[in-house]
Amino acid sequence: MSYIDPTTITVTARLTKKGREILAQRGTLNISSFALSDDEIDYSLYDPSHPQGSAFYDIALRSTPILEPFADESQALKYKLLTLPAGSTSVPVIQLGMDSIALNSTFRGETIIIPSTNPTFNTKLGYTVILANKSAGTIIGEGLQSDVSATIPSFLGDVSSETAQVATGLKFRFLPNNSLTSTIATTITVIGNESGGSKTIPLTVNVVGA
């Protein structure tokens, strides 16, 4: 979906593959919410030194062509806009208490991941964790009701929904794959289901002697 003309509130929309599937199954769509993003904006074009004054600081931004709506959800909405409570002075940042995870495939225990957000956020809907390569092991989410779910945010150059494993929760357990025959280096991405922020750390499951 995109604005046809930035001077009006008229929008044009095209259904994604998932939207077409739902329409084919139900015969109608009941859109209850939507997300906005600024994927097409290059903020480095903002020029506070413009010789014609402050009214022209953002002239290059306002002159940027508006993108047509994408029917492929894997190429849009990577940088979603976020609405924070009145009085907020900073964007919530996700913290994991670790910069990376490295384990041997023979490890029989589990690694605990307990995300937190500063300022406080994501306490009701929790987090979505994406294990980019599910061959590395299993990620298990805990602490949320079973009806809380999230979709896989998959973008060009990022994880593939076919190879990734996704879990939601407030606390997560990672168990390495004890049957690996070669070392796997992948990533774990944690996304705030309320704040929209994310943090990615490297994950390595080593096969000794491989």
C-alpha cells in the first residue's frame, strides 16, 4: 500500500500473496489494522545547511518519488514506523545480555534467552525469535498464551521462511542439534511484538573435529 499523492490521504493498495489466499478462501477481507514504513526515505538528504533556509531543509526528501505498492511482502515494510506513548523520549532498545552464542553439538543442555526492553516494552505480547537456520537446533518460547502468534518477517537478503524456525514468548530456550555432522553458523533475531525493535546475534553450533 502507498500514498497516491502526499498532499492527500488517498491510498492505493495491492494484495500480497497471503492476502490473495485469504480472499480466495473467505471471499472477503476484514482488515483490522495496518502498518506504515519509511523504506523509501533516505534521511541523509535532509540538509540543515540549505542556503534558502529552514523551509528547504527537507526539499530533497519531499521531492523523492513515491514508490508503487508492492505485492511481494518480502520487499517492503522492513523499516516500520512506530507509535510510542505520549511523553516518550527514546526508542525502546532490546537487550539480550549476550552478544553471541557458541556451543558444541554434543552439548546436552540448553541456552536460556530472556530478552528485555529499555524503556520497558513488550511485556504483554512478548517477543518473536527467529532462528535463521533451523538445522542448528530448536528454539522454544515460553511465557505467553497459546493464542499469541507472529508472522515471519522475511526480506531480501534476510532469513528464508523455509529454513527458519520462529517462536514467540517472554523467555526462550535453545537446544543444539546433537546430530550435526558439520558446523553451522547462523543467527538468532529477537523482535519486540509491541515495540517493533529487533536485535540479531550470531549463533554457532560447532562439530568437534569436523
